[in-house]
Amino acid sequence: ILNVEQSPQSLHVQEGDSTNFTCSFPSSNFYALHWYRWETAKSPEALFVMTLNGDEKKKGRISATLNTKEGYSYLYIKGSQPEDSATYLCAFIENFNKFYFGSGTKLNVKP
Amino acid sequence: EAGVAQSPRYKIIEKRQSVAFWCNPISGHATLYWYQQILGQGPKLLIQFQNNGVVDDSQLPKDRFSAERLKGVDSTLKIQPAKLEDSAVYLCASSLMGGDTQYFGPGTRLTVL
């Protein structure tokens, strides 16, 4: 069983703060890395699909980077808003098929 | 486009009872996943189907859990008999093909007393 680690486990920030979290994964047998956002009482929703070393993806105030050689991805949120409060999950996909999720970073943005 | 449907949304049972969950994936999605998410942990893959065939069930506790995807569309996950440690959210997800973006259902929250 692969180890996909996310840090920190939880984060409390004030509205307007920028923040970032980390997903660490094995650097071998890499196929893709996904980021998902999971709001309370809702289903996880895909944010980014990242496949190439050096990939940078952006959606509004949220962006992500990928380093497959050293096995990490960063998720950045610029100017956090209360609606960004959610658990952010990363998933390492090995050899096309196997998904391994991290335990998530729970973000709470205070107004 | 309709999303992934799951039922029931909540279920409370006593230990040693049986329970079944149902999932209807997005139309045309060949790959279907069942996950178990215990509080404070990430989703753990229980079983992955490609059409009606099993791709990966290495983490499925086969002495008590079973799943099927007859006709390659709907799927059911059964637990028989349930244990206290089975209390979790059971998520179903589907994707066009293995490795693609997954689309999740709302989940079933199971409480075993």
C-alpha cells in the first residue's frame, strides 16, 4: 500500500490570507496527480488533474504545482474566502489505474 | 448531465446485521469505484470495476464485503455481517476510464451500533 501524505492536517486562516498545503507521494510509477475539494455535506469535486513534471494549473484564486521527480505537489489559495472552507484531498494515480488518496487538509477560513 | 447517484444517504444498523448500498454512475462511465472513508482519514479504495469486471479489490475485506456491477452499469456493495469498525462514509465514484477524473456521489453514512 502506497503512502500519500498531506500536510498540514488542518489549517485555520483569516479571510484574505493566502495559504498553501502539500501532497507528498512516491516518485516512481507516476501516472497522474489529482486534487479534489470536499465541502461538508457535499461530494468531493475535482479541482486539478496534473500529469507532467513542472505542471502548473490555475482556477481562479486556486493554483497547483507538480514535481514528480521529488514527489510533491503544492496547492495554493490566494486571498482565502469563507467559501474556500473544505477538505482538500490529493490522489496519486499509479500506472494508469490505481488511486491512492491522502488523508486531506481541512481548511477553515474565518470571516 | 446527471451526477453519480447513491442510496441510501444514511443507514444505522446493529453489529452483525447486513446492509447494502446502491450506486448509479454517470451514463457512459466505464469505471466505477467504491471507497470507504473513516473519519479523519482519506478515502480508501475498496473495489474498482471496469465495465462489469473487477480491476482491483485488493483492499476489500472479502470475508464480509462483496460488490457487483451486473451489466456494467449500477453497482451494489454489501456488508454481511457488519462490525463496529465498518462505521464510515461509503463513496461511489465513476470516471470515463481508469485514471481519469472521478465524479463522486453524495455518499452513504453508515453507523454500526
